Amino acid sequence: MSDEEQTEGLEDDASLAEGQADAQAEDDLSKNFQEKEDDPLERAQKEGGEEAEFDLAAQIAEFETQIEEEPDNPVHHYNLGEAMEEMGDIDRALEEYNLALTLDNEKDFHSIIHFGIGNLYYHDLLSGIQAVVVKSSVGLHSAHKPGAQITEVNDDDYDVPLGHFEKALEFLDHLKADDDLVEYIAKETPGQMANLFYKWASDLIDKARQIDLYGGEKEDVNTALRFLKKALDIDPNHAQAGLMVGYAKKMLAIGWTIYDEYGFEAKEIPGDG
């Protein structure tokens, strides 16, 4: 097989792997938390426009009033954090979530709070360059396009939300909520952890295909393979991770070529044969 045919094979594999795992966690608290059917935040998302903004603002005002009346109730701070996250005020949301943890002395709600914080960090991760380069994170973008490539992968961006998801499972037995919510967190948390390991791996693979000559390309791909294995250990049916394993192994076996924005060869990473 020619080098050109091998390169085309890589691109075909990447196309199969395209797409991001999108397991969005729904905040569906019952009893102490907002019922989903009555949740103005979800209603605001569906309705849109000025009315939606008013509903969300009204809900925030209601939570703030509840906090004035019961400042030590962790549920109110959690609900306000959730609303602030919907508003896009990530710093305030995180402040309220952390305050909820501090006030939850009996750890009755630690599981859902950690689950919420983990999702906040996860969605924030997806809102940055990693979200802009969806195709790039499965190796489809090899041209040099400033601002559209992942050139740095910071471990904390993935370790922090993973830690909160682990805590969500650790405190699940203490969660004072109905069986549906307990079952939901038990099911969704491992899936989010698998998604994070997959995202971490795909970002490393994208970094290995960017144009800067940093010399750690193969190491990044090998690390990505370890994270993909973790994703599959958690969720053996994670289709994207399964496809990415084959793609990463082929990269290491036959190497890959990266082209600049004009279509000229910028660098070549040799394969191991």
C-alpha cells in the first residue's frame, strides 16, 4: 500500500470517528429540588426570547429570597448555582455549588452537588477551543489554522471534573432523594467519566497533529490510547472510543503527515512499522 493510500485510510477512519459523545446531564431533583415538569429553567430554554429571560431571572430572584430566609440550606444554594450556570455566570455558579457542599454537613446532597460541579466543568471544557475543533479532535484538521487547533492539553481540565464525578458515586448511598434520581446519577455518572476520558484522548490526538514542532507527538498518541482504554473499561459500548483506538493504533503504525494552510507538507511523523 502506498503512503498516499495509507494517509487516505487514516482520514477514512477519522471520518468514522467524527462526533463527540454528548451525554448531557439533566438536573432533575425531586422533593427537595425542583421537579423537572415545573422547572422554569427548562421552560426558559424551550420558550426562548424575552419571556425566557424573565422566567430565568424570576427563578434566580426566588432562589435568592429562599437563601435570605434559610441561608444555611444547601439545597437553595445548589438551585441558585444551577440557575446561574444556565445564565452563563460560571464563576457565580461554582461559588454557589461550593457553598452548598460546605453547608451540606450531613452529606445528604453531596452526590448531586458533585455531579452538578462535574458537569459544569465538563460543559465549560466543551465551550472552549475543544468545542471549536470538534473535527480536529478526531484528527481531521491537520492544516495550520491559528485559533482552530488544540496546542495545549492541561491535565487539570479533565482531572477536576473526573474527581467530582468520582465523588458523586462515592456519596450516592447518602443521597436523600427518590429512587429515580439515585438511579439517574448511578447511570449517568460513569457515562460522563467515559466521555471525559474519550475527550482527553481525542484532544491529545489533535495536539499530536498540530503543526508546531514540539517532538512529543507519539507520546501524546500513546497516552491517548491509555485514556481510550479507560473509557472502554467504564463503557465497553462507547462507539467513538472504540473507533478512536483503531485510528490511534494506525497512526502509530504508519505515521502521519501534517500540511500547512497552503497545502504544503509541514512535518512528517514516521510510523513504527
